Amino acid sequence: MELLNILFVAPFLDMADSPVFLLEVIISGLLTGVMYSLVALGFVLIFKASGVFNFAQGAMVLFAALTLVGLMERGVPVIVAIVVAAAVMVVLAVAIERFMLRHLVNQEGIILFMATIGLNFLLEGSGQIAWGSDVKRLDVGLPDNPFEIGDILLSTFDMSAAVIAAVLVTVLAVFFQRTTIGRALRAVADDHQAALSVGIPLKTIWIIVWSVAGFVALVAGIMWGTKSGVQFSLSLIALKALPVLILGGFTSVPGAIIGGLIIGVGEKIAEIYWGPAFGGAIEGWFAYMLALAFLLFRPQGLFGEKIIERV
């Protein structure tokens, strides 16, 4: 009876007693969820275009952020540094297509997955050699002042980051659904050989999608690097994107958005209201437990395609 009270009665009484604080927690979770969606979007982009789960997406976030902050430390203006860092990610995309993907066309998914694991270590090592391994402060000029709307306390940086991420996610969603290149990307994901047979340039498509994923990684690196510093733990952010993908679906841009919001709000509420019952610090693992429970009922995700195989 006491356990039921701790897990179910007390948290909801706390929510009812302080609705303003609950709203603050929900808004904080939504803002964090948009940031998660941004990281998850990189996975979705590459998976839609090549059927590859890019284990190196977190390393791409780290590499982009390290490149940007490294340029800024050497006196390059912020805008110029962002443009150069974006160009570096495009060059990286060309190199990945030329030296990795081109030699693995139509290989088994596990082979491509293992290749991205190798790419992950390559990017982490290259970033450390080029820019060092110290924690670096990143400041691109985004404001970071708290403000109030009514009785609700909000962060200017969180709001700015959420707006930027939301705009980027919206643009990419329209790009995939409404443009010729977007349709070509989906065709390549369905069948490489069939796409080639109708004249879709596979090499060009892969360069485009990895370039876009690199740009997304740069934006995510700016947001997370400004918030928590540019450090090698940034690559672990990708692990938090996994529950987002499980909830939303590996091939759905809207799913990445919705999944990120669910995870962001869920882990904040769980930490505040259920954390004391478990000794605190459940925010780090709550998302994975939620994803595990979700797999039991809808393994393809909210917006993923249900796979039916003939036997």
C-alpha cells in the first residue's frame, strides 16, 4: 500500500498542488525534446536514404562542434567559422561516399552498420588529434537570460535553441516530402538497384544526404556545445536519440519530432515526481525503459512502417 502511494498517489497530488511548476517542467521537457529530435533527425535522414543505421552520428555532432570551436579559438569570426565548419561537413560527406559507401553498395545492413562504427572511432580520433581533448566553451552569441511569462520561468537560450531546431526540422520535413530530391532519397532507400535503373544517381544522393546530416550535426553540436561545453561526451548524445527513434520510427521525420518531445517531457516529469522514489537520477535511464516498454506493443514506432514478411 505504501509503495502504491509513493508511485501513484503522491506524484499526482504534487502535480495538482503546484500546476505552475508542473507547466514549467513540461515546457522544459518540450524544449529539451526538440534538441533530442534534432540529433535523432540525423539518424533518420541517413537511414531513409541508405537503409544504414549511422552509429557515427554522435561522433559527427562532436566533430562538427570541435571544428567550429577550434576555428573560433584561432580568431575566425563566428559566422565565417560556421560556414567553414559546414563546408568541412560537406567535404566529410564526399569522403564518406568515396571511400566507404561506394565500396559497400548492396552489402548486408550489418556490414554497413559495422562500417559506421569504424567511422565513429575515426571521427573521434581525428577530432582529438586536430583540436585536442579539453572541454571547450562555445559561445555563438545566443542569449542566455532567464525570463518570466506570468509565473513561469523560462530560459532565453532554451527558447532560441528550440525555435532554431523546430525551423530546421520543419524545413527538412518539407524537403523530404515535397521535393524531387526528397522523393529520390526515398527511392534509393527502398532499392538501390531499382533507383539506379531509373536514372537516380546513387553517389550524388548519398553525398547530399550525408551533407544534410552533417549540417544537422553541426546545428546540434552548436546547441548542445553551447549548453554543456564542447567535450567528448557530446558523442553520447546519440545514445539518447535511440529511444526517440524507437518511439517515432527509424524512417519518419515527424516521428523523430514527436518521439523527441515524448522523451523530453517524460524524463523531466519522471525525474521530478518519481525520481525521489528511486533515489533520484532516473532521468538518465528513464527514456530507455520507456522505449523498452514501447517495443512490446509497437516495435515499428508510432510512424514507422509495419514490416510484413512472407514465410
